[in-house]
Amino acid sequence: MAPLESARRRPGHRTHRVAVLLVTLVAGLFALPGVAVAAPAAQLNAADMTLLVGVRLAGLWEMPAGAMAAERGQSPRVREIGAEIARQHEQLDLLVVEAANKLGALLPSDATAEQKGWLGEMQEANGAQFDQIFVTRLRIAHGKIFPVIGAVRAATRDATVRKLADDANKFVTDHMSMLESTGLVRWNQMPPAAMPPAQSDSLVAAAQAGTPLTPTFSVGTTVVWVVFLAALGVGGWTTWRIMRRN
């Protein structure tokens, strides 16, 4: 009698296994997409990326420029300012790298050709000429990034970008004040203040435009969905085989 009873119970046991498998697949259908939705990096726009890249590039050439001024400046004030700007840009660079990592954004690892040209120009100068080039180049560069910071800070929807804008604003304002304290800023040679139209491709216009960008790490979501669909297919095939045996 025992074998007969076992045989009678077997179909019910298979039915139970099928039911468990179906419940698991249905649960995965609702649970896994929730994980996939949480996977992408933060949505950044052109303005946010303009600030991140601009701050990073500033540090990549102003740190060596400041170190050069600290060593080769003729004026004690220029040497002092050079050392301080280099030190502060190290701090700001850490902040922008931290923000980029948090947001899943890629940053440049090298200065632009134009910035390298400025460093070469300083390298070839000496004495009072070096001091003048150092102050002029850095003051103009800070004047260009300053309105970008304000435009991004006013419009960004991301808290991390706002925090970076606040930090960058403090550093840039301090650097402009230090450079101006040398008395070497030639105000008649400074570019006039201008707010370009929205269609312009300048830094300020890019910050004002706020064009959406594709998240940097969207590939992770694709991988999750591929794995999920593959598992769903295998589960469905297994369910069909079990039901066919029954």
C-alpha cells in the first residue's frame, strides 16, 4: 500500500512544484524591474557638466601655474598668491572629483591645449614679465568661469551640483581678490562683461541652456534587463517541461 500511496501523491507534488515556480517568476517580474530603475546614475544636463568640466580643467592648469609662481615669481606677493592658489585648487579638485564620482560623470584628466600654452608662456618668462603674465592669465580665466558658476547655481536641479557651485564660487572669488591685490591687473585689457544669447555655444550659454545628457552608467540597467529576461525564459521553459510530464 505504501508504494501506491506514494504514487498517488506524486502528481500533487509536481503540481505544487509548478505552482511555486510560477509564483517565483511572477514575483521576479514585479521585483526586478524596480532594481533596474534604481540603477542609472543621476540625470545630468549640459549646464551641470559644464561646471564639472570647467572646475576640473581650471585645477589641471592652475595648480602647476600656482606652483610655478610660488617658485619663480619676482614679487613676494606673487609668490605668496601662487602658493595659496595651488593649495586651494588641490582642495577644489578633490571636491569636483568627489562630486563627479557621486554623479557618475566623466572628467578630463589633462589640461586643454590652450591652457598648456599659457603654462608654456609662463615657463619662458622671467622677473616682472612672469608676474604680469601669471596675474593676467589667471585673472581672465577666473573671470570666464565665474559667471558660469552663477548660472549653474541658479538653475541646476541637482543638490550635488549646487554644493559644488557654492564651493567653487568661494574659491574663485577669493582667487580674483588675491590676484587683484597685486596691482598688476590691467583692467583696460579685461574682456567686457557680456551675457551671450541662448543659441551661443559659449560656456555661459551652455550653462543657461540646460540640455539633457544621457546618464553615464546606463549600461548597468541594460545588463540587468538582459539577465532578467534570460532567467524568465529559462524559468518558462522549465515550467513547460514540468507541466508536459504531468
